[in-house]
Amino acid sequence: MKKQVMILRSVFFMSALAVSGLCARAQEQQAITGGDKLTPKFGIKGAISLTNLYVDDVSKEHSKVGFNAGVYAKLPLTTGFSIQPELLYSIKGAKDTYSNFVQGDGEYRFNLGYIELPVLAVVNLTKNFNIHAGPYVGYLVSANVKNVDDNGEIQGATDLKADNFNRWDVGLAGGVGFDVSAFTLGARYNYGLSKIGKSGSLSGDLTKNSKNAGVSVYVGFAF
């Protein structure tokens, strides 16, 4: 719990720093290079991610490969500072090995599909390089849990209704980006603040107090 609070404070501190001091620095640099056009951009983007669920009662955790894809807009408010809303479909989850009295032994692979809306503050440190941070909200649309043996063979799968989980997920996102003409690429870390499982349900029993987290590498193209 203390570790989560420290991470949360660090993310908020980085966001405040970006919006205040770095914004002024970015404006000065962009003014020197003559980049004074405030032109909105709209595009598509996709990412490969490594996601995880942070679970109190899990004895071993493994990151799971996922992805996200969707559309974005970059809306400049002033030189060097923009707001970037995105609408994405994201696959999250984890591979978790359980060993306790209630659940027994085994590995569960969680696949959770979300419609997500990040809203990010983007600060350009140079003409092409930026840092970005902000909140996101997600809505769960699909859920699947698979049971896998030690040889990696799937012994069974449970297609859970999304209603078995908490539908809404909120969290924080932050990262870096590099723009070259119409192309953009970068890396981002997402830190979930909401428990994904409902208490008193199968999802709650399997996930306990788990929350979403993950890192992704993305590429985008603006029109």
C-alpha cells in the first residue's frame, strides 16, 4: 500500500512539473525555432504492451503481452503545450500463479478488454520530443480466464461476463513521445487505481485486490 501511494505521488508530481515549469521552457524553445503554428492533429495509433495485475495473494506474477489501438487528437493550447484525448480498445490482464488454501494451485491467464479514454497533457521539450501525463477512464467490454498447466497446455477456459467484474477502471498514464512529420512513436506506463474484481464473485475470488498496470510501446500516424 505504501509503495502504491509513493508511485501515485510521484506521478502527480511529474504531471504538475510538466504543466508548470517545463511548459514555459518548451514555449521558449519552440519560439526560437519559429514553431508558432497551433494546428490540431488527428490520427490513428497502435501499441504492443506488457500488462500485469497486482494481486495480494498471488505467489508468482508474470506480465502478459497485450495491445491497444484506436484514434487520437492533439489539440495545441499554446506553443509547446497540447491536450491529447484518445479513444482506444485495450487488451489487458496477466498470468498469475496461485497457491493458497481457498483456490489451490494453478496458473490463470486473465484477458480483459477495455474501451479507454486517456486525456493527456503534452509538453514539448524540443520541437520533436515530448513528455505526457494525465488520467484515463476505461469501460470493460469482455473478460476471459484460462487455466493452464505446468506444460503450458490450456486445461479449461471460463468466459466470464463483463458484469462479473467492475465495469469501470480509472488510473493514470504517463510517458514520452517522439514526432517525425506525421509519424509519432513513444512509450507509456499505465497505473490503475481501481480494483477489477467484484467481491463475492468468481472474479473477486481470483483477483482479490488486483489492479491493472502495464507499459506499452506505440506508433501513430496523423492525417
